[in-house]
Amino acid sequence: MSLARRLHPDSGFEPRLSDQHPPPAVRRFLLFLVYFLAAALLAWRFLSSQLHYDSALIGLMAQSFLEGDFYPFFFGNNYMGTLDALLAAPLLAVTGPTSLAVNIWPPLLYLAFMAVLYKILARLFNFWGVLTGLSWLALPPAYGLFFAGEARTHYGLAMLLCALLFLLTLKLWQSPRWRAATCFAWGLTAGVAFWTNFLSAEVILPCGLFLLFAGWRRLGPLQLAGFFLGAVLGALPLIAYNAAHGWPHLGLGGDLRLGPELNMNRDMNGDTVARYLKAAWQTGLPIMLGLLSPHQWAIPQGTPLFWLYAVMAAGVGLAALGLVLRSLDQTYRPSWIPAAVLACSLGAVVLTHYGSQVEQARPRYLLWLLFALPFCWAWWGGLLGRLTSWLPVALALGLAVSNASLYLDFRGLWGNPILDARGGYFFQNESQAKDRLAAMRRAGMRFLYADEQKARPFQRHAAEGAYEMSFLAGGGPVVAELNQDKRPEAAARVDASNNPGFLWEPLKPQAELLGLQYDLWQGEIFWNFREPANVERLLVPQNWRVTTLDGQPLQDNLWDANFRTIYVTANHQRGGDGFILDMGREEQVAGISLIPTVFWEVPRNVRVEAAGEDGVYRLLREVRLYRIPFFLSGPHPFLKQRYGRIECYFPMQSLRYLRFTHLGDDHSPWSVHEILVFGPGPDKPAHTWEQSMDLALQAIRDAGIKRLYADAWPSAKAYLALANSVWTLPANRFTDVYGQSAPRMDQPLAVDVSPGSGVLVLSREAEMVEEVLRNSGVAYKRHAAGRFVLFALQGRSGKTPLPIVAVHSPVDSEAAASLALRVPANGRWASQEGQRPGIYLELDLGQRREVGWVELQNPNFHADFPRGLKALVSEDGHEWRAAAIDLAGPIAFSGQVLYLAQGRKSLYRFRQPAQARYVRLELDAEDPLWWWSVERVEAFGP
């Protein structure tokens, strides 16, 4: 009796190939040997396992579960379910933070995957086919062994679930009647697998289609209910997330990201498909067949290894075809499912941007080939066993030798060996890392910023990054990534501290420009930054002038509170650009702040000089390799992109001139849209930072604030203290645990000026904020809070909508007329050329009315706002008189001050309400590049 018949007497899976089985004792011995080799290899892989960025996040997620916080996806993602982190949580509760606790599950899951796949193979193939397929799994390709020891178990767990799904599919297929419980189990397994890893669809889809076509007559209401309820329950975390976030995975809203490599703007096209197909052939498939290590990228053509690859690839293709043809026989109907999984796996990387990862020799999205390939080799083993028993044994041994020959030379993404005689991270690094963290605690360091230490592809990973240190820290310090921690709560805790350390070697140039004294702990951690002195007052521009280094005047562009009037370097690679600030007279100065238009437009290499009345410049700072804004907020510096600015502090001195020179060798321009200069105030601060923040929090509560705009340190404090009642935006790039970074950091942070909003700034910046609010017609109440001032906003008064009965322009008159209908032709009215003085839009209000505001909207053409606008009013449309208007919105927040930020909307306020029927809005500035576009225009009373 065949093995399949003996194990499953009612299955109907009796293979037609002649089963030349060895005696039962030999069969048992061979199977035992296969599992013994697999267990021994996986044990070695486990003992060689590492702790790095990804595996540490698994541990941190498990720790969050132990603390009572459940998230459906891993930190920083809206994909990859967290069921596998639940598996690690009990172990961590017993062992504490250790790399072994997060790395133990992958080999166990792989063994379970082998056991389930054995059951499936035994139902479809004779013993020699089973032995060949199982042997290939026991000594898998090096890439498969790599993931069998990686704590990224959302791959291993998903593959195990997919194998169980296939087994349930076979059970349903062979059953004359489908039990609702089995249908429920199938749906549950599919739902959990899809939540765990979206790539599980490569198995769910073929299995589902097989049951639909092969057993639709057995599908009744109870069975449908079982499938549906099981799938809903299994995917419930995924469904709940989508329901709360606008169904992003259906493309209906939210942020659709199936993987970091899919955050790509380019569309798929024939060239892209061809590139990804080439990458799959040259890199992905050789890696998955065990012939290539990722760091080798491709097999040289014409070499013996290349011809071996060609033979193996042809063998896989023939086996897939054989499985499909075999499925034409009713007895082996499910045989096509592995071939379909193979096709789906290849299609997923060739027809989507998942293929970009294969181009980078990171073919993890081809891992489901490990599900399909055992069936291909089993097909060959069964076929060869028909001839003689030694042929499948030779095939199994040949495949094992081919796979194992690459083990010692294999280098995965992190560069560490997958098998190491010295052991992995636990044996070589963990105790030293924990001792280092304990030394930090003893030194009094309770909070720490560190780099995340992402992989440098195929280079050995040695140093711990923010996530590894945070996982191992236990009793402290609290560690967060410098700028973009995937755990907003942890980032806010470090941001809100008073004296965090900075573990980042390239920080030195940033610290030199900032100019604050600090300590260097053990030669690597910057901390104990001292507060600057004599910077309690923001100097008010009076008779200030600014010119470029080649003498071009910049008017008041750098202190007019307008985001769109800026200085930007023209020759950032060559260098030599810059500007000179002339304050008109000597002032006592101790610090400056330069606010860029976007965080990356900072000078890589810069010189700052100062001069008194004599005009003789002396060097204040010259730094090179400045990378990211480093600025002071509250009691400590921040290395952040959000609220980023360039700050420089120095001993107080009498200055009239400040000269800034860009030294070149930069990848992007340097821009400045506001410059703030600080000097001594009449009084020293009477409150500490903590006392001031307590006062600010109480003021926020008393004023009924629901939306708070504050700088990096106070926003973090408010986030922790008021998170359930007040919206605020800490400086961390990610604003939730799913990797969202909205509002975007490359755009101004718009301020909602309606009642319930509050702006918290330092006392020295309060007058500038108050001026912007007053000029923009925003009502507010001012509350002193120690070193801070809180502005409780109350919205703009008036703004009664006025009817616009007609709109006229000599340019594109039809589109202009349709603006009155709020449905402009072609979606907008446009100037049809670059902006120049004299182009206008004329509004007819139907009768004489009092006009106080005009708003222009261009949401789909955000760069087409008017560069300069004046207003003329008329009673009859013939005689016109000037009416002074000022830009009044939108208002944005830099972290320090408020400013006006035109873009998709421009709001203008009449200095004095105008009595008129007609209002003409006319350009009085030029921009030869950008048109003036209007998609909607509105007028309001005062």
C-alpha cells in the first residue's frame, strides 16, 4: 500500500506513478534523517541569529503588548500584521529583553511549515516525491535559511498559515459535504494570513479559485456564512484599521503603502515591467534557487554556474507545467495550485513596484517561491522514482549540496553570516550592549537620541541603533530615533525631557554651528548642553537692510513674515553665494535663527561672520558637513526636520553686520525665508522651563484649547500631558504608529484660526506673532505663562459672504465668467502666460456693497498664486480708485513665529473696508515662469 493511501485511506490521492518504496524502516529512517538535519541546521541558524533594526522592532512591539497596547501593524507600517509579536510577548515576559526571545520563533515556525507541507506532499506524491520535496526544505536555499532565523516572522508565520490553508483546501475538496466549521476555519486562516502578510494572497487566491470551481455545488448558505465570518474574524484588525483610516487598502482614502518601496510616484509601464522581469531572472530567481548570494547580484553569463541555473530554471518550469497537466486528472486536481502560487509570486514582483526590491537584490517578495518549489522538486522526485529509487535520492542530494554550498558565503541585507561558529548577537554583543546601557543609567542619562542604524546593504551590521538599544534598555535610558522614530510616544518622551543625550557621530558640525557648550560622554554621546545667555529678546527690524554678496537688495524679504519672499542660493555646488544683514546700527547680539523654506534646504558648508560699525568682519563660525537642522527648543537642542531651522549662539557682542557665506559642495540650494536676531532682555527668566510649561498647560486647559501649535519641546510636553483632549504636533516625523507623517513637512504648517486653536510661543517672539494675527484680522486673547505666551485664537470677525454676479477679464474671458458660477471652464481661469503687471480679474457684486476681504483659491495649481496683487474699486466700472489691501492668509507656524504662506489659497484684507460694486484684482509683480490661476474667488464683508 502506498504511503499516501496508508496515511489517508479515503483521500483518493493514490499516485499513478509506480511507488518503488523502500521498506517501512528505511522510510522512517530517511524521514527522521531529513527532520534531524533540518532541526540541527535551524538550531545553528538560531544560535547565529542577530539583533538589528527589524528584529528589534519585533521585540519592541511585543513589549508594547505586555504594556497593554495593541497595534494591528508593526511600528511605522500600515501593512504586516502583528500576530507574530504576540508569540514573542510571553517569552519576553519571562526572559526580559534578549535577542534570543525574538529569534526563537522563526526556526520553530519553519519546522511547523515543513510538517504541514509534508502532509500536503504526502497526499499528492509518492514517497520519493515526498522525500525530494521535504529534503529541499530541510536544507533550503541560503535565502530561505536566512529568513528561517530572522525575527521578521510575518513572513514565516504567513507561509505557515498559507500551508495550513492549502491543507484545509484539500480537506474540503475531498469531503463530499462541506462542514460549516471547516469553511469557517478556512476563512479564518485566510483572513489571519492576509492580515499577517498581504503576499499571502498568492496562495489565498489559487486556493479560493480551486474551491470555487471544484466544489461550487457543495457551497450553500451555511458554508458561505462560515467562509465569510471566518475571514472577517481573521482579518478583523485589518478591517478595523481601514474603517478608522478611510479604507486606504481599497484605495478609497488614507495613505496606501503596501511597503516602503511602493512609495513611488512613477506609473508601471512596459519598460518598468521589462526591468523587473530582467531583475527577477538575473537576481531574484537565482537567489531563490540557492545559487546566488544577494551581495553577488547576478550570475556571470556563460559560466558553469549559469548553465546550472539555466537547467534548474528549466526544470522548475517543466515541473510547473507537469503539475498543471497532472491536475487534468481528477485524482490530482489540486496539483495546479503550487504552479499558480509560483506564477503569482513572479507576477507580484514583475507587474508591481515590488520588483524594485528585486532590482536591489532584496527578493523577499519572492519568498512564496519557497512554498511552490518543493512541489516542483517533488514532481521530479516522483517521476524519477518511477525509473529507479536511486535517482530521486541523487536529485535530493544534489539539491541539498547546491543549497548548502552557499551557506558560508551567503550575506543577507545586514551583512552578517547566517551560520557562525562563534554564535550570533547574543553570544558576541548582547552583554556588552546591556553593560553600556547600564553605564549610561549610572551616569544619570535617562533619555537618549540615537541613529536608527538602517542596513548598509550586505555590509556587516555591528553597532546598535535606536531600536536595538531601546529594546535592550529595560530600566533605561529611554531611547528614540533622532528624527523619525516609528513610535511617536517614545519620541515624545525623549523630546519632552530636559537633558537627553545624542548618540550620533556626525552631530559635531551641527553642534559647532549651534555654539552651545556640552559634555562628551565616553567620547561618543553629546549631552548636558548649556542654555545660551542674553537671548531673551527678539530684535525688531528698524532701518534694516539685506543684500546679497554681489550687492542685490532683498528689500524686507527676510523679516516680512511672508513664506514666499525668500533668499535662495543660485550656485550651491560652486559656493560663494550668501547675504549681508545690515541692522543700521550696532546692536547687542547673542544669537540668530534662520528659517528655511523646507528642512533640506540647509547649507552643507557655511561661514558666519560679524562686524561692528567699522565693517571689519571677524569669524563667528565656519562648519562643514552640516546635515540637518539643529536648533534649541526649551531646555535642549533638537535634531529634527519638523520645525527645523539653523541656529547659532555666541557670547554677546556689539554687531551691526552679519555675513552668511555658502561654501558650496552641496546637493541642494540653501534657502532662508525669515531671519530672527536675539539679544539680551531687560530681565532674566523668572521661571524654569518646567515651571513655565506647567503654567502653559494650565492656561491651555483654562482657555479651552483643542488645537495647539507649539515648538518641538512644548508640543512634546503637551502631547504627553493632554493627548486625549488636545491635538498638537510634536517634532517627530511620524505622527502615528502606522508611519503617517501628515501634515507634510515639506509644506508650511497651516494654522486653523477658528475658536479652539491656540499658539504657544516664547515671550520674546510674542510681539511678532501678535503683529501677524492683528494684521490678518484674527481675534485672540493673550495669556502669559512663565517663559511662554499663549494666544487663544477666536477666528476672524465679520467675513460675511458677498454675492459675485459676474467676473470679467480680458484674458480667457469665458473661464473668468464661469468663476461667478463657481464652475470655471477647464477647471480654472488662468493668465495664459507668466505673471506680469496689468493682468486682472474684475468682480461685479451686483450692487454697491462694503467689501472687507477677497479670497482666491487654486487648490490644483498650488504654485499659481499671485506674486503681488493690488485692488481697484469702482461704482460704475469706468472710474477706478485704489484700495489698499494686504495679504492676510493663510497663516502658518514655523515653531517659533507665525507667517503668511500663500499656496493653494490667498486671502487679502482691505486696510479700510471699501464701498463699491466692482472690485478689480490686478497683478503688480511678475513671475515669468508661473501663471496666475484661480479656481474659485470669494468676497466678504468686513
